Amino acid sequence: MANNPPAQAPKPPFFNAAQVANQRLREARRRRPARSIEAASDSLESQMATLAMKPQWDFSQVISTNPMGQQHSPTVLPFLLPKVVREQFDTCCDSKSSDAYLDHAKENHDFSIHNLAWGIQNGASENCIERYLTQHNESEIAERLSQWVQVTLGAPFFPILYFAAERNSPEIVRILCHAGAKPSQSISLYGSAIFGIPLLPYTILSAVNKLADTTETLVALLAMGTSPYDVPQDMWQDYIKAPTKDKPKNLGAFDMHETWCTGEIREALCKTFDLLQRYSLWKAAQIERPTIREIQVAQAHKIMPLFETPYYIFGQQLATTQILQRITSRLLFNSPKPLVFFFTGLSGHGKTELARRMGGLLSLELSIIDCTMMQYDTDMFGPWNPYYGSDRGSHLNNHLAEWDGKRSVVFLDEFDKTTKDVRQAMLLLFESGSYTDRRNNKKIDCSKVLWILAANLGVPEITKFWINNLKDRNPEQQKKAPIRDLQATLKQCIIQTFGAPLTGRFSAIVPFLPFNEGERAIIAYKFMRELWHDVRKPIDTNGKRFAGTMFVNFVNDGQIAQHIAERYIEETGARSLADAVEEAIGDILAAEFFKQEGEVKDEMNALPLPNYDVRVVKGSGMINHVEVTCMGIKSLVL
């Protein structure tokens, strides 16, 4: 049932996750000695279990009253959406899997937002959901996706994106938004959506389900246009600092979050709102959304996903802005020349990552060529037909032939290691996009290939520019930095190395800058989260995976990330932070793991997770170091 919500009495918008958590805790206690409430006082599950010991919520307990006597906000922690029951059209729909059901419904029945929600909840694949959305024309599907899903008569109304957030699927979020779903819609409780919890805080809170990491889903929502201000700004403005459960005292007479952000919900947010999520909201607030005409041009050329790029890259805002500007302006004037970007700067500062993201967002084939051993043009393109070995071609030759006349991305890494012979062979390619397949002498159209060349030229000039114009500057000051002056300096440097004919064919020279202190902490935390994910994987003793099914809790994640970031080395960039996380946290975690009693067995995958707390402590001589402590069991909310 999907329609616009009437004004009506509300019902509790979520199942009481506290009841579910308490059930899980009781199951865990049967397997281990009981823990005292004091020992578990810091865990969210303990808090929810305490709530669950109260009598079952009735209608009057899940709404609160403001000074005017108006009921306005739920107090039940909003973790779980109600289960959707699929529509049963007739016997032809019996006993079908989620994919088979949606495919059948697409061919035989009208589009239903209700059935789409059921499919998302029940594991329908991204490809199946995308197929289901092609049932009608784009404008009609967009209109249907703006409707709400009502599970039962008299229940609240849920926008479809909440089901994608509950599924924790950034891919489904992007599919729905590209099809017309509105990321600004909120749950409707009283005939007005302003009373429902917004999508971003719901996504953050849903991390409690299965102790999941919802960061990628949150970033996808931000990239699709969800406002970071849907979460109280004081909780993320200083993203390094952990948010507090107390609201600021200097708020104005009207608090836009008052209708949903109760003390209980704010406290839950503080426990699930991690550093990377806070940074993502802060960065989204700095990014300018594309103009109407930019969107018009991008839609015509099918490159809208490129506008999502800045949300997925740490730092390098100037680089992403410059790339987007150059691509859109080139498409505006329908230039037939290939786009050739020259990325240069310190190693380990995001050149490869940006190329991967651009290709991934556009769903383009990415070919990465290591140029360190390219001495002759035959190393790059293969021998000419009919010489020996011409039938095999080369990695690059075969890629260009496969994507003849189509878009793709070619990333030439370490391009400054190539010889003059190789660079000479690239001139015609970069000028007109003309190429000949060396296996069969067939003409190939490469004009739509996006070329990205990466090098480490001009590093002293880039570092000097960063110190003089960007270091310790706020985002507004950084936007005014004379980036064109730096590019002119770099161009002269590149001409000295490659010569004017090749340099003149570059569409843009894109400098990659050193990371500032905040960005260093964020990248350190990225590697901390990779460790978090790695030890969450199941134990597999046959596969020699013994450190699995573990929960790592970063106590004051910003403080730990800052401590790790002190080991940043400018010359190696992110790689130095990856090494620092392995040494400062990975090694200490391993030492604590080895202290635990008993052998590791695959059967432990079915038990509650052992919880390891990671924190920064002061040692002798007031020198900070990382400490890891096994805290017992962490229960899973299912």
C-alpha cells in the first residue's frame, strides 16, 4: 500500500530494538558466566537491555509531549524497520525467491513500491532491483519512488530509501536515487514528515544491527544529496572530537532536531557515530552541489555519477574540483579531443584511488598500466603485425581494441619512468584518439578514452605551494588559493622532462597536495576500520584464519587516529599511516589475542563476539601509546 500520508494518529515507528538486544544477551549468558551491570555499563547493548526490562511499550509511552501539550516525538530507539509482507497477486506468485518474485512481478503485474521494499528487505540483488525499476518510463518510476511505504493500516509511512539504509547497501541507495528516489524524505508519523527521524541519523543508528559499519551507505546518501545538517551540526563540526550526549546550551529558540533527537536517541548516536562518518558529514557541508546547467550537460552525456567523486576521496578537494570542471567544460563544447589528465605529486596521496573512483562511479572499465618497465613502444603497445608476437598484442593495445569507440579509463602509473620512445608513440593517441591495433592493423577510435597519467614531478614546488597557501587555512581560504600559478610552474617543470609536444596535449595538470592534520587522522582511521572489518570475518582454521569473529572497539576514535597520524611521513603518504596502524594497533591486538585461553575453533563463529577495547593511554615519561584490552563478550543485535 503506497500513498501520501494522511493526518492520523501515530503508531510506534520501529520495533523495540531493546527487546531484541535483551533476548540476545540472555542467550549469551547461557554460554558464559554472568557479567555485572557495572562491567557492561559502557555498552549500548547493556543500555538497551536495561530498557527492555521495563514493561512493554504502550502507545502513550512512545510519544512525548511538548510544553504546548502537543505530542511530537518517539522515544523508542529507532533501529529496526517493520517487516514488509509482499503482495500476493495470485497463485503464480507462490514460492518464489526475492529475485524471481520481482522479475515475475515486473513482467506480469503493475509496479508496486510495497513489493520493492519487500524485495530490498529480503535480499533481492542490485541487478534485480535495477531491472524492476525499468518497468515504466523514468518520470513515472521517479513519481512512484517518492511515495511512502505503509506496512499496515494506521502505521507510519516509510520512504523507500530507509529500506536500502536498513539493508546497508550503498549500491541500492545509488540505484534508487538515480531512478528518482528523494534522499530528503523522512518518516511520516503525524501527516508531516518533519516529525520522523531523518534518513542520515537512521543510517548511523542502524549500525547497531549486527554491529555493522554503515559508513559507505551514509557516504552514498550524502553523495546523492542528503543534507549533512539532518544530524545536529555540533556532533560533527569538529569531526576529530567525539560528540557528547548533552545538547549545546547556546541553541536558538527553535531547534530543528528537537522533534526527533531525544536524549535517548542522541546518546545512541554518540555511541555509533564514528570518526569517518563525522568527517563525511563535515566534508559534504564543504562541497558545492552542481548547478542546474551542469546537471543538464552531465545528464545528456551520462556522467552524473562523476559529481559523487569528491565524497569518496580523502582530501584533494582542489584536484577533484579541477577534474570535474575540465570534464564538464570539454563536454559542453563537444570537443573531439581525448581527455588527458596529468596527476603529479607525492607518492601515496590518492592518485590511483581517484582514478579507481572515477572509473567505478561511471561503471567504466579501468586499465592500470605500470610504466616502470616501459622502455620501448613495443613494451607499451606490442610488436606490429606481422612481426613475431604481434598476435598477442599487449595489455594496453588489447584494451583499446576491446573498447573501440566506447568510454573507458586508462591509468598510466609512474609515467615519468617511461622513455622518449614510449612518449613519442603516445602523441597521436593524445591528439586525436586515432590508433591502429597492432595485431591486425585495424583502425581504432580512442577519442572517448579518459587518460590519466601519474607521476612524481614538481614535488618541491607542490610542497612549497601547500605551505604558503593551504596549510592551516580554512576551506574558504583554500578555495582562493592561486592554483593556476602552481599549474603554470608545474607545466614548465614537465616540459623540461617530457618536452613541449607531449605536455601541450595534456588537458589539465592536476597537483596532488600533502595531507593536513585532519586528513592524516582520517586516513589513519580508514586503515583502523580495515582492521576492524578484517577481524570481523569468520574464523576459518583450515584456511589459517584464527583472528576472526572479533569486535574491536575504538574508545575515542579521534584521539587514537590523531595519535597514529603523528607517524605520517610526507614522502610515502598514506602508506606510512597503514604501516603505523599495523604496528601500533595490529601488533598490540595480536599480543592480547594470544593471551586468551583455549584454542581457536570454527564453532566460535556461532558464539557472541569477544570484545577488544583499543584506547590511547599515557605511559612512562608522559608518552602516549596504544593499549588493547579484551573486555569479554559483545552481543549482536539480530
